[in-house]
Amino acid sequence: MQEIFSNLALGMQTAMTWTNILWVVIGGSLGTIIGMLPGLGPATGVAVLIPITFGMNPATALITMCAVYYGAMFGGSRASIMINVPGDASAIVSCFDGYPMTKQGRAGPALAISAIASFIGGMIGMVFLVFLTQPIASAALKFGPAEMFSLLLFALVATITLSEGNLLKGLIAIAFGLMLATVGIDGMTGIIRFTYGIESLNDGIDFLVIIIGVYAVCEVYKNFKDINAVYKFDSKSIGKVWITKEDWKRSWKPMLRNSPIGFLIGVLPGMGGSIATFMSYALEKNLSKHPEEFGKGAIEGLAAPEASNNACSCGAMVPLLTLGIPGSGTTAVMLGALMMLGVRPGPTLFTDHPEIAWGVIASMIIGNIILIIINLPLAIPLVQILRVPTRIMLPIIMGLALIGTFFLNYSSFDFIIVMIAGIIGYMFSKLEIPLPPLVLALILGGAFEQNLRNSMVLSDGSISIFFQKPISVVFLVLAVGTLVYALLRRKKQTA
Amino acid sequence: MNLITGIIAIAIGGIYLVTAMLLPEMRMGDKLGPKLFPSIVGILAIVAGTILALEERNPGKRSKKADFGFVKHKEVWIKILLTTAVGIAYGLLMDPLGFLLPTTLFMLFISTLINKGRLVQNLILAIAFSVITYGVFAVALKLSLPRGFIEQLLPF
């Protein structure tokens, strides 16, 4: 326990520099704005803002990205509340009661409870994060190739089985991601694989280029259909951005109840904010004495998913920081950007660079406080961003995406990959093939193959190595368990 | 929709598997070699694609028709293809022409494509975007950017 507090104090030392606090404010504000824009989620936000982290030291870079992520979580529901258009999938539920509150002339309390619930959910999530990371990271230090392979297998299986959508399509997305990950020189034998004679591919495909393509460029393509969208609302009718005693009485229990649920869902790979928010909403509706008020402006119907969503984003940081495994699209983007800066999140981050690992955790606590300060008094000026027409925002997003691509490797060839990835992402959305499994497989594919091959070297070619190590067995059982669960769920749905 | 997804998975998985099989066998103490893992991935794509495609034969599990909007939203696809082509050209022009000129031209093109008929607004957006990003990245963050004839004239 004492070790945790001394580590947190070390983290506070890193986070409390003027530079880092300034970047938390900038990152949080930019994240809030991007999260607010309809259709642009946190993954796109972090992807297009990656270039601003180049030239920073790794701690400041990660702190800035976390602030963008966090800011996007705070901002995501603003558009849901004001114009009934969610900023991203996890803000869909906020439309259910947030927009009816606006229609009743209660936009102020809706914006206030959204920020307060996000703050409370984030703070509760942070408590869990602080106490969980150290034990998990310490345990993960003992992992050999067999344990790592089984863990990665579980992460990949969980991504397709726990997320919503067609299991087989998730599997196909994973296969495509692994295919992309194998392009280039094989690290163990030096053989060039799957480049089809294109020399620029010899070093492999930079997954950040693919990520920018399938998230940012693809988002612009998806919005081409609605380029004339202009959102209007009456600022004067927002009123005071604060809640009444009655609002608080109705909301505090749902916020406290749903924060741990959101955190747990965030820890699991593939289960992002959208599942957390839907689950919390359903739970509150079931527990409520007035379920008929849900969907008509019940404040607890907004408070519960908002708290759950921010706790979920804290949960998603657990596998990223302790195991180096991103559990969501956004954390995948963050992992990619950090690897660019020469930092590999994982258990060794806590032993080799505790100031970075704990600095980030501490900065999230500070960020949470800064974001509530930004989002409560500045709520009305901030929502004015929604008035900027889509036709102005889209070129800016596209421009930032391409400049970001250029900064990754200073390569013209990357422009070809990013543009093609944008089209592939668009086709995937039309075919309803999920993107997160592809992105995760692309990022983890190299380590997945490497650990499999290293295990085989250690065991002299016998697969029994995966069944001899207890931790490996646990992950294999979990992988099989989630697969069986998904198959049963699928059977039930089709029955 | 699932039939098309299945066929794509089988085709890509097939090409990938054949390429994997043609890789040289070179183990050098590595028990699996460079072929086995890709072969498994290729087979995985083919098997998943085949099951998905075969499920379409069952009327109860049939998915909805894929709607790419090639005809209904022809203008969207024209915009996507034009943006793709110009985006690639932007990347190729960056080295010979520097950052500012290609960025302004690209932004002018894309904003004209999206924000039709507002030339002055688009011109302001294009110039402002390239100048601000140059200021942020090259001047404030001191990141290296390609220098063309415009940048050569600048003091920073």
C-alpha cells in the first residue's frame, strides 16, 4: 500500500510540471472539442493529434494523449444533449435522456450532470486504476513467451467475442490484421515476406498509418454523405449549467453504482464505452422506481452512462499500461504513438520508467479535475463549436490526418497506404466488418507470432509448453471460455 | 452482405496462403520457420470466409444486401476517389515543392470539393490551415518539414 502511494507521489512530481499541466489543459480542451463533433470519436481525435506529441518527451506525450482521450470522453455527450447527434458510439445512450432534457428547457442541468458524472466516474475509475496497475504489472513481469502468447491469444479472441457484431466477421478482421502485420522482413530469419516486390514495404507497414486511414480518413469519407449538415440550437435556452438538489438526489447512487461496472468493462478487451453505457442505462432502468420516465428526460438515465463511460476509459488504460495490450481503438492509437517515441507500454514500463507510468496515472487525476473546470463554467462557449458546419470541419480533419501521416516516417509512400486504408475502412463499414479487431491484430500480430515462435524454440517444437505453465493455461481457458460464451450467445440470438 | 465478405476473405486468404507457401523454408534454429504462422492465418481467413458465405444458404441466417451506394451515392464515391488521388499526389509533391504550397493546394482542393461554391471562404481556409500548421509544427514544435521555394524565402 505504502509503495503505491510513494509511486503516486513520484507520478505527481512528473505530472505537476508547468509544461505537463499546460499540455493537459491543451489536450483536454482539444479532446473535448473533437469528442463533441458528430461522428468523430476519441480514436480519431488522438490519431489526428499525434503530430503535436512529436518532439515531446515520452511522459509529456503520453500525458497529452491521455488528456485528449479523456477530453473526448467529456465532450462526447455534448452533441448528444444539444442536437441529438452523438459524438461517438459511447455517447449514443446520452441522447436517450439528454436530448429530451434539452427539449424540456433543461439543457443546463443536462450539461452539468454530464460533466459531474464524467468527473465522478473518472475519479472512481482512477482509484481502481491506481490500486490495480502495480499488482498486474508485477505479475506480468514473470510472463515468458508462452504466457505472453496465451495472453495475446485471449486478447484477440476477447476482442471479437465480447464485442458486438458477427463473430465470423470479427475473425476475418483479425486475419486481415495479422496478414498486414506479417508484411516486411521476418525478424527471426531475415526473409522478406508479402511485399510483392514493393521495396517500400520491406520495413513493414506502419500500423499508425493504417490507423489514421481507417479512423480519420474513413470518418471524412463517411461524412461525405452529410456534408451540408448544420446544427442549430438556442444558446439562451440552455440556462444555468448546474443541477438542483433533487437532480443530485436522483443521480448520485446511479453514478456510484455504474462507475465500477464501467471500469470492469473497460479492462476487458473489445468491450468499449458503447457497451458500458448501454449496460449502465439498462441497469438503471431496471432498478428505477419510475422506468417509464427513462427516454423522456430522466436525469439518472444520463448520469449513469456518463459515469460508466469515463470509468470505462480508466479501465481501458489498465491492459495498455500494465501489459502493453490495447483493449480499444483509442488505446491502440496511443500504443502506436508511444512506440513511435521509443516507449513500449507493458510491465517493464513500471520498473524501467516508473516516472512515465505513474506520471500518466497522476496526470489523469489532474486532468479529471481540469476537465470538470473546463466543462462546467465553459460549457456554453464550448458547445458553440457545434455550430461550425461539417463542410468546414471535414477538410481540417483530412488535412491534419495527412500531415500526421507525413510526420510518422516522412515517406510519400505512406500517403498511398493511408488513402487506401481510408477506402478499406469505408468498405468495412459498408460490410459491417468491425475495425477494432483488425487494428488490434495489426498491432499485436508481430508480438503474437514472435512469442509463438520463441515458445516453440524453448520447447523444442512441442505445443505442450502452453499447457505446462499455469498462467498460460488460465489465459487459454479464458480464451476458450469467451469463445464458448460468444457461440452460445449467437445460438440464442438466432434461435 | 455476408456472401461478399466471405468471398473477399476467401480470395485474400487464398492469395496470402499461396504466397506463404512459396516462401523459402529457412529455420535457422527457429522451429516454426517463417511460413507456418502466415499459413495458419491464411487458412483462418479462408475457413471463416467459407462458413460466412455458406451461412447465406440458410434463409434464417441470411444477411441484408450489401449497399455500397455505387449508384445511389455516386457523388460520394466520386469524391472519395478524387480525394484519394489528390491525397496521394499531395504526398508525392511534398518533397519537391515543400510543405506550404502542396498543403495549400490540397486544402483548397478538398474544401472546394466539400464546401462547393464558396471560393473565398475555401481560399482563406486553405491558406490559414497551411500557415497555422507550419507555424505550430515547424516553428513552435521545431519539427522538420520539407522546404520548397516558399520556405526558402522565410526567415524560419
